[in-house]
Amino acid sequence: MDPESATERAPLLEHETDRASKPRKVVQGTLFVIFALGLILFLFYYEGVQYGRAAGEDTRWPWGGDGLPKEPHEAALRILAKAPVIDTHIDLPWLIRDEYSNNASAVDLRTPTPGHVDIPRLRAGKVGGFFWSVYAPCPGGLEGPDFLNPTFSVRDTLEQIDISHELIRKHADTFELTLTAEEMQSAITRGKIASVLGVEGAHQLGNSIQVLRQYYTLGVRYMTLTHICHNAFADSGGFLKPFEPLHGGLSELGHPLIYEMNRLGMLVDLSHTSDDTALQALQISRAPVVWSHSSARSMHGVARNVPDNVLEKIGFGEGQKDAVVMINFAPQFVAEDGKATLSAVADHVEHVAKIAGKKHVGIGSDFDGIGSTPVGLEDVSKYPDLVAKLYKRGWTKYELAGFTGANFLRVLHGAENTAREMAEEGAQPSYAVYSKRTDL
């Protein structure tokens, strides 16, 4: 090429290049603006998340972008992967007694059981822990009006504790016996199903606070003050209809019982109790309390459910007690005949949350202790569907993590802290004796 010609053409090439670069500059400028806006939005969101976490607030985007899938069931599974279910009342030990005569060698929980609970379904339901209810029935009047006639309640309770221990030991690759909130969290973190024991009624004490201490030694971490019968310690609330009171709430012996439970770090469970028993226990217990398997009376008006005037006593404010109400799935406590559904159970959850707060509600299904189940909550594999329902209704992932287990763990921690405080104060065991006993 002629150098002179090339020099002559250079101004023209420069002019054409400059014209071609204008659209490119517009595109580049637009991309820069988009990038800058994106960076600003990210920094704004990041700062908001950090501030919200520090303040304990919900950090979901207001339009639903909380890092979870939009589909509720997928979102529920994501939540449960980090915050698995802790169910505070499962009657698997009673099913084993009833179906297999408490013979652990005859049971393989890795295969389907005739009830609502087995290992495959627990895994499908994203269960991280549950209370094995070591229930023994009310004596049915055999104990007499003063509860002095001998019964088999203590023997039967010990047998239920034994079968629970044996099944936990037999399936040690799945279950782990845990005695504290910290042990529960540790087991769950390692992929085990934390297993804790609960006694369902003080009639199982044989009128003796000393028996309570032995149950604690064997791993019991809550005791329901009554079942569907009065006992020497407190009044029962009845079943669908209330019972006539016997003591007017707690008996004289009921006060040292609660003291001793606080001293040990055993949760006071107020399911099954009369309204007066519950209100008095809330007042005198130093530790937080639990309703291990109860629903809301305003949603379905049966005696077994918790009324609003009791729910209003739950909370962190003056005159309130920290507690958690674990929602029962028994159809007769959920709705009228034929109307118990997953949605109706969710209504109970939301009512307790409305009155007491979302930090005071959890799951206490009563699986394997109920003859039928709500439609949509047929067994332990269905917990994710309940979480999905609440997520769809607007519950945040943090609120749902509380509902599935963190709320309960807080209350259990609280009971343990109370026991430590009482020990530091020098609190001594109670040796209170039932006044109507004649042998001591």
C-alpha cells in the first residue's frame, strides 16, 4: 500500500471509528448504570439483613424473596433441613406395649409399624427429636377417693421407660437418648433423632415426690401434672367436658411437687390439667412451662384445649410466664366430627400465635396415642405439609424455625437455668409426704 495513500485515508478511518463507537459507549454506559444500581441494592439489602439479624427481626424481602423456593413444600423442606421438627408428645412406647407386649426383639422400627411412627417416616418428616411418652393409664377409680389403694401405675411406668430405652438402644444408629437441650441440639446436628422421655400424669408417681426423682434419674425431662383423672397433686381438666374440681387446682402436695420439678430441671407440663391448675402452676413455677400436646379452646371448645385467658398469661411481659403450647393433632380436639384437617390444625397454631405470640407455639402431635388423624396429617411424614401451610400463610423462615423446635428448646434451656440458679442458692430436695398416707 502507498504510504501517502494510507496517510490520506487515516482521517476518514478515524471518523468512521468514532461514529461506530457511539452505540458501544451508550451500551457500556447503560451497563455501568445497571451494575451501579445493582451494587447499591445489594449493599442496601446486605446492611438490612445484618441489622435485622442483630435486632432479631425478620429479614425476608417484603415481596417474598427470602432465599427460599417459591413453592411452599420445597421451602418447607429447605427450612426443615436446618430446623428439623421436635415433637414433644409421641406415644410410640404405648403402641409397642399394646401391639408387641413390650418385646423390643419383636419390633423393627426400620420397617412399617401399624401406627403413625417408624424410622422411614420420621426421616421423611424431617424429625430431629421427639419425646417418647412413657404413659400409664389412670387407675380408673381403683386407687380410691383418697388415692391410697395400691395400683400398678409405677410398675407400668418403669416398664414404659424400659421399652423406650431398649428401642433407643436397639436403633442407636438413628436414635440417641438425650438429657438436656444442649444434648438434643448436638444429636440433631450429628443427624441423630434426639430422644427424650416424658411422663403423662402425676398419678404415675404413686403419690411420691421421691418417685419423681427416680424418673428424672432414668431420663424423664417433663411430667404432665394430670391425665384424664384427678390425682393427689392436682385437678384434671377432663376430656371433652370438664370434670368437677377436687382440689380447686393444685393440692397442698402439688406445690412442693412443682418446686421439686423446678429444682431438678424437669419441665412442668400443663396439658390435661384444669384451668385452675394451669393458672396456679404458671404463678408458682419459677421455670418456664410447657403444654406438651394441647390445642386452642377458642378454635374448638373442648375442655382439653387451652382457653384464651390462660394463653394471655404466656409471654415475656410483667405477670406472664415463658411457655410453649405444643399443638395436638387429635381430631376431637381440632374440629367437629369429620372436619379435622391440616388447615384446621394450622388455625390452632395461628390462634395460639395470635394470643401468646409466635415464640410460644410448637408441635405435640400425640401420634400413636390417637385413634384417627386430621386429613393431611396422617403420620409423622406429614410435618413438612404443615410447615408449608404456615409458610404459605406468611410465616417467615425464622418464625417457622421457632415453631418446629427452637421455641421448645428455649423453654427447656430455661428450666435447666432455673435448676442451676436454685442449686447455687442451696435449694434442697423436697421430702414432702402425702398427708393421707398412714405408712410414713
